[in-house]
Amino acid sequence: MNESLYQFLDQTPILSPSSVEDLLRFWNTERLLHAKELLLNFQQKDSNLYFVKKGCVRLFVVDNNGEQINMGFGYENSLITCFQTFIEGKPSLISIEAVLETELLAIAKSDLMQLIHTNPEIALWYQSMLELTLTGHIQRQVELLTLKPKERYAVFMKRSGHLINRIPLKFIASYLMMKPETLSRIRARIS
């Protein structure tokens, strides 16, 4: 049994110990990614939900000028997937790449759906996870549209400050929709 996944699932009040055990049985595919290795490339399909045991991945798109724009990060004790391909089965519009050496555990969608159809607690947990993801994405869009760069950086530090010395600042700047130079100026003013 994977201790970090067990703790992640066990802290969810929705899940009873037996539901946690049911879920743990199906998180049985381990994956190790080296830094800069792709988990999912643009236009690929993937039907797995991943738990990040160790490390960090980034979700990004490539714009018409060939620039990579970071949409988010998955780090220790978080779930990650391209929900578009996971839910709809369509080719991904994003890529997922390891920023650091990253250890993942995967559960296949088919196994998760079977559990959802037979266990109401797991169905409620999955629904709750989707709702939290959706509200997080909406909150991020509001922040990008309404906050000044310094305010976006402050929100990032509060939410994900543990990443600041672990991953390249250019990835964080892209995620915050600013140039690396702008991020450097903001950091210099604060310290």
C-alpha cells in the first residue's frame, strides 16, 4: 500500500475506511518521469487519473507563436489529469510534463467508473473532486482577469509558495501570465 495515497484519501471525510481500501486496490500503476519527460502530449489520449507521490508536473499549451503557456501544476499529494481527454475521450488540447523527477500512481478510468457505479461514497468523492477542480479553475480565471501582477504573485505564494524554489521561475511567470522580468521585479520589491 502506498502511504501517501492512503493519507490523501483517508483525510477525505466522504470516504469510509472500506471505501479508501476499495480505491487503493485500483491505484496500481506506478510511473516515474524524469524532468522534462512528457506524461501526456498534445493530441494524445489518456484514460488515467494520476496521484502525484513525489515531484511536480506542469500542464501547458503552445500558442500560435510556439510559446509554452503554463496552465497549472500538479505536485505532491494532488491529483492530475487532462480532464478533457479523461472525461470525453478526445485528444488532449494540453501537454503534461515533469518539471522535476516525478513519481505517479495511476488509476484507470474504467476501474474508477466501476467503483463509482458500485460505491456511493466513491461516487460522491469523485463528484466532489470534480467540483473542487471546476471552482479552482473559475477562481484562477477571475484572478487572471481582475488582479494586478503583484496580487497574482501574492495569491500564488499563499496557495503554492512551496514551489517557488523548486521549479524554474519562467514556469511560474507563465502561469501568472507575466514576463519573467516582471516576476523578477515583483520578487525583488518584496524581499
